Amino acid sequence: MKRPQTWPSACAIAITIALTPHAYAADDTVERIEVTGSRIKRTDIEGPSPIQSINKDDIANMGFDNLQQLLERMPANGAGAFSTRGNSQDSTANGAASISLRGLGPDATLVLINGRRVSVSSFAEGITNSFVDINNIPVSSIERIDILKDGASAIYGSDAIAGVVNIVLKKDIEGIELNLGYGDASDTGYNEQTASLVWGTKSDQGSASIILDYFKNDTLAADELGRLGTADQSPYGGEDFRSSRGFPGYFYVDGVKTIDPDCPADSATAGGSCLFDYGPYNLTIPAAERVGAIAQFDYHFNDELTAFLEIAAQHNTSEAGGAPTPLDEDAGLTVPGSHPDNPWGKDIQIGRFRTVDAGARSWDIESDSLRLVAGLRGNINDWDWEVSAQKGRSESTQKGDRSQGWVRTDFLQAEIDAGNYNPFGGTINSQEVIDRITTSLVRQGVSHLTAYDASITGHAFTLAERDVMMAAGVEYREEDVSDIPDDQFQRGLIFGTEAVSAQADRDQYAAYVEFSIPLTDNFELQLAGRYDHYSDFGSTTNPKVAFQWGISDEVTARASWSTGFRAPSLAQIGLGPSQESSFFIDTYRCAADNVDCTALDYNTEFSGNANLEAEESETWNAGLIWAPSQQFDIGFDVYSITQDNKIDKQPLGDLYTANCNDQNSTICERLAPQAGQSLGPISVINSSFINLSSQEVQGMDLSAHYGLELDGYGDIKFGLEYSYLHNFEKDNLDYTGEYKFPKNRWLLTSHWAMDDFAANVNFSYIGEFEDTPDIDFDGVLDFETNQSRMVESQLLVDMSGSYRFNDTVKLTFGVNNVFDEEPPFAIGDGDTDLYGYVISVHNPMGRYLYTKLSMKF
């Protein structure tokens, strides 16, 4: 299909920034459609905001069967995104995944399905980071993905600070399509299995479609990854991040810290700890199974009235695994002098110790999401209107039984007192005793969303003989979230796992209006504004001004300015006592008493803050597109986002510096010091979430596409998406090119087709960035004053080929990471990246081979 050679068409080429060029038919009867980034229905796809659109063919050419793997290749995605990769038992959102546009965090990216909000995950990541779990969206159901790389709070409300990811589902399907797939990582036992069934029918009275999807992957265990599966990276030029909670451990004999005599020499520290390598116990990619169903129905009462219904259900199961239970002084465990295995023959206290004989801790995770949308749409006097109601629920359960390593400290103490459990010498106790010290656990979370909306869009009035289009609407939404850990956590009987507790609810209403004003034949002005009121923090109003200008038939300019906001997450408001652990050096105790002079793991406990205010932002974007022909286009945009009043944890380094030199501090709580010492070991550092941060990011995006007809040899298309990070500042620290913030990311795609053959070669590049943001691991970020090594850049190559045997059968073979590239070495940050690479940036899976069979009837 050919595109007319007009200035709007030139703009459309780059505004719909696709992995491969798209074509749209010129048709006088084309209906008006709603484009991501605007509520106004239009007869074309153009708009003044930058959008990257990835259609179902682009998705198939990438070769990924889950949304997490696909979106993490997009250059606009950045720091802050997380996935099932690295979801250990200490993660607070096991089995889930997110997207973080511009590196501003998942809570600054709004995820929509068919232009509507969906319920957030009931388990927040990083304790309070609310997000939409993209693992609940099956790839087989996606028609296209629109990535709006512009602030959109004036259009969509909260969370759209960095942009919007709108998942548009397949619809208007006729016939049946069956897809089967299998893939395998050649050097490990990891594999993926996929299946989907798509059915649809259409008639004059309406349409119906049903999509069934199945996805399963095996475990990629850390012990299969060699150097990437150990916490002791010192042989490779990194740090030794083994845990001070060891097996065997250390004790307090007559108040003196005393290491177990059987601690291996290569695990004993000068400070008297016996280190333990928990790395091999982690599940780098946990096993998962996902089953989903999506149904969409339209019924036309007449030409002016249609009823619609969307139903989506998803059931996911996964697991999380980690090292055996780590215990410390807070557990209050003692060994009587009468214990038959007590080498000192006197009452002693257990310091840091790990119940390795009870086995690795693991969770079984189930999550269920349900979404129901029902409404009416129609038109009256050239005005399109719509009313709808939505109910959404996301429910998650984590379970661990007695065989999964969960040790209760009171049960353990009873068995020690009875002389049945031997904590000395790295002893493996009998299974009969282990059964008496372990327990079962359940964590339950649920979030609900109830929403109602009404909107109109159409011709508002005529200005200088040009039609001014308008959209307006009202919305009402109720949300609640509950995250309830097992009572045994709350009673302090379970150690070593980051426990989260949260409960809160709110309601919100909003009104918005948007105008599209054609000031000249080739200049369109967009004006939008939105008012939101929340029952907890109050009200906010956000405007947007944007334009697109067809300078010539080949060149189009666009620009926008807007403000935005993010309401405090329900987890941040309603957080109960919740813990996480971090590695750092207790420099005060080291200086005062010459102990604990290596980076050890310490706990921080957080609580919610009902007085949080909304985050605020200001965004501008300016771009230019040159499209001299249908075969070639190139465009670039420069952007700036400033986010103020950001909700964040109180900086751990600041809390430590201000409070941890005081033995009696209530913020930095310490245990009693040993004889002759002035400071005891850190027990816990108490913290909270406050409006304290600011973030500012500027950069440039470049997009280019080129299509070429090869005489007698088919057609070839190239696409380039490039993102350059010019500046990223947070709390007056410059993160540009620092840890997890590479300056350069790009994706180059190529697609060749001839007759029934097709082939794809894709190149994905992540630039270098500086390693180790806290170079001395004292809890204070020092990357601006200290120069660390560089984490090298990485280039991955993916290839695939397909052959269509007939109108029914198509077979595809592909290889991702063709050259089996390992992730570049990184010392790490002493927090999540402890295994010689940056988990959230680089994938350690290696070469992955897959095949897919598609049949249409």
C-alpha cells in the first residue's frame, strides 16, 4: 500500500517510530481512531508527540516470547527496570517484571492496555515501588506496542512522567491461528515452551475474538553459570561479597566474639567472621508457567451504538530461591554449657550462623490477574462518545513449606536446648531434627481497581475555516492494595528474608479537555489540561502544549511542553515494618574498635508515611523528521524531564553518618558492645520514605528506516533506534555514564523477504558505564569523587529465518545472542549486583536457539 506524499505522511513515518517501516492506505472512508498520546480521534496517525510503535510482525521478528525480554532491548528502557532475572527469595516482587522509560523508574512509566489503566502488582518491588507486572500480558495477544516517549499526565493522569507504554490487543480477527514454540539455551538446561490459540469472527452485527496463551520456562540456576554464580568475585578482579552469616559461624564466649574453630581458613576474616557463598543457591532465571485468556466482543445495535466487552484472565506460577536461612545476634540464640557438642562447656550466645542443613529457602509463587471492561460507544451529530466501567484485580500468594528451608528461631532454640541440634563445626543435623525446626509460610497480596469513565471527541467549532477538534472526559477510580506477610515474620521468628507489609486505599476523580487546532494548513497546535483529585494527598492540575509543523513535503518539526505528577503509591503510604539488607563497612566500629572492617550485610527497616506529597515533573521535547521518500526517513528528538519532590528512601549513607556513631541511637540501633569496645554490632537502621529527591534527565533519540527493493531478490528493510543520554542528575549527583546509566544504547534491525522466505538480523548495543558507585562500600555514594573501572560495552546479535510452506503453515528458526556473549564483568554495587555482572542491564543466559510453528485456518 502506498502512502500519499504530503507533509502529514512525512511526519507519520517518524512519529510512528517502528522497527520496520509501516504503510497506511489512503481511503476517503477511513474511520477516526484514537492514537496513543491523545484522546482526540483522528483520521490519520499523526500527532505532535514522539511514539515508537512496535507491531506484531516486529515482535515476531525479534524472537522473544515474553514481554520482559522484548522491552528490555528497547533503547528507551533504562535503569530501574527489573525482571525475573535476579528475583531471589529476598526480592519483594518475585516472578514479576517492569519497564522504566528514560531510567526514571517503573513508577514513572504508565502502562496501559487498550488505552486504559490496569491494576498494579499487589507485591511492590524495592518495598514500595508500585508497577504493572508486564508478565501478565501474553505476547501472542499483542497487536502492537506504542511507547510514548513524552510526559502525558495532562492526558492520562498520574505516573506518566517519563512516558506511556500502551499495549494494544489483537482484535477484528477472522479464522484460527495456532502457534507453537520451543527454545533452548545451548550451554545450560534452560528452555522455553510456548503455545497460543487465536480465534475470531466478524459479521455486520459485531465481532468476537478469543486468545489463549501458554508459556513455560525451566530454571537457569546460578550454579550453572561459573564465575557469574558466586558471590566471591575476588579471583576475577572483583569483591568478596560472601555473607558474614556463615556455616559454621561465630559465637560469643564470655562476651568475646569467637569464630568456630572449624571455619575453613579461606572463609575466616580478620574480624572473626566465617564467610559463606550464597551465590550458587540463587535462581538466575526461576522456573515459571503462565496461562492466559483474553476475550473481546463488540455488538452493533445500529450504526450509532455499539456495546463492547473485554475479559482478560492470567494465572502465573513461579518460584524464587536463595541460600539457607542466615541468623545473626538479633535472633537471640544461645547454647547451654550442658549441650553435648559445646566445645567450651559454658553458656554461649550464637552470633552469625546459617542453617545450611535445613536446605535452601525457596518460595512457590502464584499470581492471578483479572480484568473486565464493559461499555457503550456511539456517535451523535459527528461527536463520538464512550462510557465504560472497569474492574481489575491482581492477587499474589507466596508459599513455603517445611521442605523449603524456612527455619523458626523458637523451634531452633528448643532443639538446641534439648541437645538435639548441633550448631558447631558445620554439622549436618538429621532430617528428623530439621523437620522440628522448620515451618510453613504464606504471604498474601491483593490489589483492586474499579474505574468509570465517560468521554466525547469530535468537531468543537470552526476557526478561520478550519475544524478545531476536541476531546473531553471525566473519570472516577478506586484503588486498594494489601500485602500481608506471614504472622511468623511479624512476630520476629523468621530471619534473613526481606519482609514487606502494606495496606492502604484511595479514591480519585478527574476531568480533562484537549484541543487540536489547525492554525494553518500545515501547523497543528495541541492544547490539553487535566484536573485530578485524590482522597489522600489532594489535587493537582497539569497542562500540555504541543505542535507539529509541516515545514515542507519532506520536513516536519514537532515540540511539546507539559507538567506531570505521580501520586504516592499505596505501598509508600500504607507500608508496615519492612526490611531489606545491604552490604557496607561499619566504618565507625572499625575506627573505634578495629572490628567489622570488611563489607558485611546489615538490615534496614522501613515504615510508611501518610504525609507524602505527590511528585511533580516538567517535560519538553523537540524534534525534526526528514522523509524524502517512502523508502527512507530519519528523525531525531531532544528531550528534558525534571522530576521534583520525588519520594525516595532516606539515603542509607546519610542515616549512617548522622546516627551510627552513637551506641544509644534509636535510628541506628546497635547491640551491646563487647568487653573493651565502645560500639556494638549494628542490629538495624530505621528508615522511611520522604519527599526528598529530584531527578533531571536530558537526551536525544534518533530513528531511521530504509527500504530497498532488490531486483529479483526480494525486499530488504532496515530500522535504527538510538538513544543518547546527555545528562542524568539525581540529588545533585551526576549519574551520566555512571553505574547502570550508559550514555549510548541502540537497536539496529534488518528484515529481508523474498517470496516465501524471510530472514532477520538484529544488533542490540549497550554502551559502557562506570563500575562501583560506592567504591569503598561505606554506604555513601562517592562516584563523583572517586574514579572506578569501566563496565565494557556489549553488542548482541540475533538472527532468524522463516519459510511459509503455504497459506496455512509457516516455520521459523532463530538464534538469540549468536556469538554466546557473556555479560561484561562488573565489581558490583554491594546491593543487588554481587555476582560479577549488572543483573538489571545484562543477561547472562548466553546463546539461545528456538523454533516456532504457525498454522492459520
